[in-house]
Amino acid sequence: MSKTKTIAAALAAITLATALTASSAQARPRFGVGLGIGLAAGAIVGAAAASTYGPVYVCQSWQYVRSYDRWGNVYVTKVCDY
């Protein structure tokens, strides 16, 4: 599933949950429902963002390699030595 489809599905779920929990208009603060919906939306969007990236590999040892740019100039590049 692409990132935009996941975000669209999350927003649709938030909209549906808000519509189902809303009752009559009352002039009193209700933080519990909004807080719960906000935490659920954050968890959904965070999980979607985290799943788009692959695993992170940590390099144990580095090797310095001589490289050349397109004009023939020499520079040193740090390369992971697996």
C-alpha cells in the first residue's frame, strides 16, 4: 500500500470515528474522546511512516578508498567494509 493510500485510509477512519462519537452539541469540554482519537491517529500515521523505510544496517568497520571525480581529481571516500 502506498503512503498516500495509507494516509487517506487513516483520515477516513478518523472522520468516521468522529462522526460516530459525536452526539448532541453541548457546551462542556470533552477531552477524552479527542485525545483518544488523536492518539489512535498518531499511531496509525506513525506506523505507516515507519513501514515505508527498510531496515537500518550499522557498519562495524570502515575502509577508506581512493576515488576520482569526473575531472580526474583524487579524493578519499569512506566505505563500509562488510
